[in-house]
Amino acid sequence: MRTLLFALGATIVTLTAAGVLFVLVLPRRPRGIERLSLFLLAAVRLTFAALSRLGRTFEGKDSILSPIGPVYLVAQLLSWAGGFIVGFALMLNETTHNFALALQQATTSLFTVGGVRVGGTENLAIDIAAGATWVVVVTLQIAYLPSLYASFNKREGLIAMLESRSAVPAWGPEILARHQNVGITDTLPELYASWEQWSADLAESHTTYPVLLFFRSPEAWYSWLIGLLAVLDAAAMQLALAPTRASSQARLCLRMGFTALNRIALTLGWHVNPDPSPTGPIQLSFEEFERAVLMLDATSFEMERSAEEAWPDFVGWRVNYEAVAYRLADLTEAPPAPWSGTRRHLNVKTESPHRPPQRTPRGFSHGGRHD
């Protein structure tokens, strides 16, 4: 029996160490034992999602949800500590002959606060192994955090820049309208190119470090997902409404964008249709699309097709990313922007983007909210 407990303890220590290794040293898409970290992340998210119901406004809910990422990192560290303590305690049980005393000895050895020998045969090898293990784990965690926050900062830069090109919250048709209003539609290819590269970085960082999905932007109405969805919708609308005028970079942006979303979905264990039918269906209605086209027409945005003519092409693009984007928006409690699906836990209304006044030396035209 003692040998069996020792073997069980050694197995727990080995599996816990493997989890640490794959998360902190060999970051990659979770496939095996490292998927256990996703279950812990889900538990933390659900806890904060329930607490967010206490907030009355989205800003209040966002404040409640903002600690999800940091709390998960602490919970992950504690789960590793628990695994090592239990594992080493089972290994020490052979000499202490009492599991409670073995837990006490394993805990003090692990945290290197001085060993507590509780009787029985001395087992310095396990005591030293426990202390050395936790020193290594803490060192790796310290080295891991800068990489994590570097990826977060890199992600947020382009999102902040999008506010001047779109609105808050970001919305695809508003991106096109804003560029038309201020006469900078010639910069749209540059915008698409930037978001293509950003999407490639996102696909790498957010599959390697899934916790980044739940690191919220410093501003409540900013969101990596809503920003990407807005840019993809803008590219899809331009390709559908003005195919000969749209830059080829719009296609590249769309391809990389929905590829990144699909890779994230696969990391979370979701089923993804790699080749959906271009005829749909999609959740966005034609009536919503038509209203956006009328809004663009009011800004004199150059269009070669009517809403009816452009709709099939728009559906053919959006079907590649809508389902995953909507599911991620619900999972991460993203800001309730137009064309971004529903939020089961937020219980707040969709917020229309706000367009600031367009000022000129001779006066200004009033902006406002666009429904």
C-alpha cells in the first residue's frame, strides 16, 4: 500500500511538472495535459461572469470582469502548488506514516520556509526535491509574465489606433463612413495590411497563451475581438459593394482574420467548419445590412452595387467568421457592439457607435449615434 501511494504521489508530481513545462517553457496550442489549464480558466471565467450581473452598466460589468486574466494566473500557480504538495505528501507518507503530517512536511519543504520533520525516517531527498521544484516554478513564472504582457501590449496598440478610424464601439460600416467623411479612403489598404499582420500575431499569441483572450482592454469599450470583427466587416462590405475599387489587401486581411479566429476556436476545443458554404446562412439579417448601406450612401461612399446585389458576396465573406466571432464575443463578454451577436451574461443593450463632429475651418457637421 505504501509503495502504491508513493507511486501515485510520483505520478501527480510528474503530471504537475509536465503542466508547468508545457505552459511556461514550451508554450503551444493546448492538446494533452496542458488542456487542464483551460478547465481552470473556464471556472474562473464563469465565476466572474456570474459576479458581473451585479453591475448595472456595461462599464460597471467591465470593471468586475477585468481581473479574470490576473486572477487566473494566480489560480494556476496555486493549482500547481496544490498538485506538488499532494504529490510530495503521498511520497512522504511512507516515512511519516500519517498523511496530515506528510502534508505539513511537504508544504514547508515546497515553500522553502524550513523543513518540518515530523518523525519517522528522515527523507532529505524528497524535501530537497520539493524545495528545488518550487524555486524553479516561481523562476519560470517570473520569466513567463513579461512575454505575456508584451503580447498584450502589442495587441492593444492597434486597437487604440482604431478609434480614430472607426468609432466606440468599433463597427465595420462606420469605418468606411469615417474614411469617406474625412477623405482618406485611399488609406484603407494600409489599414487592411496592418490588421492582416495584427491577425497573424494574434493567431500565434492567443493560441499559445489562451489566457490573453480574457485580458480586457484598459478602456471598457475597446476590445480586440470587436475591433477585428469591425475591420473584417469593413473589408467584406467594400469587396461586396465596390469590388473593382476595393484593394486586394482587403481579401488578404479577411483571410488572415478568419484564419486567426478559427485557430483560436480550435485551441478552445470548438468545432470549426473549415469550408462553409458561401451561401450562408448567417445571423446578420439583410435588413441590418441594407440600413448600413443606406448610411454609407448618405456619406457618398462610392458603391458599384446596390444592397441587394452586394448581399450574396457579403454573405460569402461573413460566413467564414461570423459564427466563431459571435461565440467568442459571448465567451469573453465583449462590448455589445452592433453586428457582434448576443451576450448571455451581460444583459445590456447593443450600443451604437458615436461619431464625433466633423469640424472644418468654415464650420462643422454634427456627428451623433448611428443605429
